[in-house]
Amino acid sequence: MLFSNDKRESQQAERQCKKTNSQDSTKHGGRFGNADDFHLAEKKELLGLLAETGEALPEGGEMVLDLFVTLEGHVSPDYIKNLLHQQGINVAEDTINKSLELLCRYGIAQKAFLNGKGPWYEHLHLGADHDHLMCVKCGKVVEFPADDLKAKGRQTAAEYGFEPIHQKTTIYGLCPECRRRQEPLMPLAMAATGEKVKVSRITGGHSMKNRLSAMGLTTGDTIEIINNAGPFIINAKGSRLALGKGLAQKILVSPVK
């Protein structure tokens, strides 16, 4: 499997999903006593709704449903396809996508795009509510209850005369594993969007340092990465600066603690 950025983020998030599934296999048993009974009841409820509306899962979609209701966390269609393949079940990608979209329409799943990546699909439990932490380096997603955050959101909406309808929060940052792996110094070009770093060293000689100094960027400055795709845009002392990738490679930075 190729390790492009998207693949690496997908694999990291899905490893977290496996961990979540192993921890939460009986978390949602509720009044049904155990997870298997709960999943069976969810399936029966969905099939009943489909019968009422005249819709149906695509051929092979019931196998996608049987697997999906056992999963927790955020999963991609590729992850579901691989899990089914490991069980000796081959389901076409189009069938998986259509099944997941149907599950979203009937409230069994919800679709999410996190940090511009996705779609991810999450098993939706009635009455459950949470927000997300997402690592901008590896794509790991952590769910957390945020009742205080929700209350603050409702209070703020009321202060501005808004009637809140829906509130979801995703906090972007670096997970503990990525923070531990982070080198003391790295080229600015490797920093993630939204990350704050300190300029520790500028390579390339006096002319390079003078050029950057004329732009308003010197050693010791704390800067924020606004965009690391295309022109490298940073916030330096309250001003936006555009740097080429070659120039960003010559600026060595360290994380801001």
C-alpha cells in the first residue's frame, strides 16, 4: 500500500478506530443487555424503515451494514472494504459507498470531513453527542464529551440573538505520539497548517538572512503557518508573508511549547 499523506493519515486514524472498537465493544448495549443484541436491534429498525419507505440496500449492502454497526470511531470506505476482504467477503467499492450514504440518510451513520480529509463515516448513536480532537500530522481522531463547550456555544449564540440548530467542534493540534516524534529542529516547509513554531536558524548565508530580515523575519521570531500548500503563507508579527518552498526549506524551526 502506498504511503502518500492521505494514506498515512487514513491508516493512523483507522488504527485508532481499531483501538476504539476493542475498548467499546460493549459500550452501547443499553437496554438490550449486550452489543450484539443492540446491533441486531439497529439492523431490524433500519430494515423496517426501508420497508416503510420503499427503499432497499444495494445488493451486498447488508454485509456492509452488519459490519458497520459493530464499528466505533471514524472509518473510511477503504477500511470497510479491507475488513470485509479479511473475512473472505468481496464487496464492490460502489456498493460500499451507496450503502454508507443510505445509512447516513437513515441516521445510522454520519459523514465527516476532518482537516479537509475524508469522507469518514461514524456510527451514530441516538442521544450521543461529542466533539473531536484531530492531529494535523497523522490524522488521528479522538472523540471527547464537550457539555461545557456546548453550553458556552448556546450562551454565545443567545448573546448574539442566534437560534442554535447544530454545533460541532473539531480542535486541531498534535497528538502525543507526533509530539514525541517531532525533531527539535525541522525545516519550516515541514510544519503543518495552524502550527506555531519558533525560527531557530536560517541557513543559506548572509544574503539569505538579509533577504528574510527585509521581509520582517528573523531568528527567534514565533510564526504561525497559515497555509502549507501552494505558496507557503505564514503569520509573522501580525503580517502575512509568502515564501517559496525552497526558501521555507532553509528556515529551521522548533515547536512552540
